Amino acid sequence: MILMLCVSLCSTYNSANLIPEIESFLQSRSQERFPDAHISVQVLPLDPRLKLAPCDQYQFSLRSQKPIGRVSIGVRCSLPKPWAIYLPAQVQATKDVVVVRAGVERGSILSLTNLAVEPRDLSKIRSNFLTRVSDAQGFESVRRLSSGSVLYSNLIKQPLVVKRGERVNIQAGHGAITISAIGEALQDGAFGQQIKIRNLQSKKVVHAWVRSKGLVSTRFLSEISNLR
């Protein structure tokens, strides 16, 4: 993907006005991609020995889908005498993300005591970071997490509320009709997950959503009939 911007100049230019134009271009593109981040841009100055012809119109191009970190920006002049150069730049995007306050063992339930929000350079972390502690609070860690590490969405999961083999209360409703029965969980299940339950009276298997510990529910007529 190449991001481009055309800029018209009325006469000649030098590095004093070209560099700010490049910085503005990078600032704008990075802010569009990361609107809540703090963006800082540094472009290396032109080599003073470089002699470029005056330009009335030029284009910027950025060959990156993630315009942060170390980038190379192309500057191409189209009028009146074509030329092209590439300049290195450093774009830093800083954003508050959820980090691990203290080391957490695998299988631990996360809480406010072991989570915090701190600024991080987005060019140095993966994109599936979390920004709110509430998004991880009450979740279970899938592996050991070291102190100060960024918390990613794939490192946590909903804790199991229902375990395979446990007895659960099955509730089914349609309009004013509500039916309940006792069943056996045939699968582990987290909150909101759909699992298979065997009705202990009818021996039929139904699909139900986990609502809380020991409670599942279904809302379809076909499932209601299976509870009888």
C-alpha cells in the first residue's frame, strides 16, 4: 500500500520548507491510523551537498501499511524537471495500554491489583493490545505473564463457569413460557459460550448458553420441546 500526497509550491524550495511538509504528511497519516495516540515525527535533514532543481509540484509516498517506527518517505518532483529522492524518518506513536503490574501465573484471575495502564510505543508492540483494565478484569491468564509486559487479547480468556460432567439447571423460555430441567454438561463452558447439555430426564442433548455457575439457558422452541 502506498500513501501519497500532492503538494503545490509556487517557486523554489529548500530543506527548511520541505522537511516540515514531510513531517506534516507523516503526522497526518499516523494520526488517521492511530487517532488516540500521541504522535511525534523526526525527519533527517537533506544533505546540504544535494543539488535539486526547483520544483512546482511534488508528491510524497510512504510504502507502509503501518506508518510508524522507522519509515522511508519518497519525494518525487513532477514539474518542471522530474527528480526523486528518499528520506528516512522516525515516527513514534505513544498510547496508553494495559500492562501487567506484577507477575501473574498461568490460570490466574486478573484483577486491579495486577493490572495497570501505561504509555507504550505502538511500533514496538503488536496490534491486539488492550486499552482498558476493565476489558481484562475477571479474565484468566492463558500463560505466565511477566511484570511490565503488555497484555494482549490472546493472552487472556473467560474463566470456565461450567465444567464437563457437572450438573446444571437448564432454563428455556419463549414468550410467557418458561421451562426448567436438570442436565449434565457435556462440555466445559465460559460465560456466554454455547455448549452441549444432556437432559437427565429425557436423555436428549440440547445446545444452551452458559449464564452463570450451574445455570444455562436456551430460547428456541425445538430446544424447549427437548426438555420435556
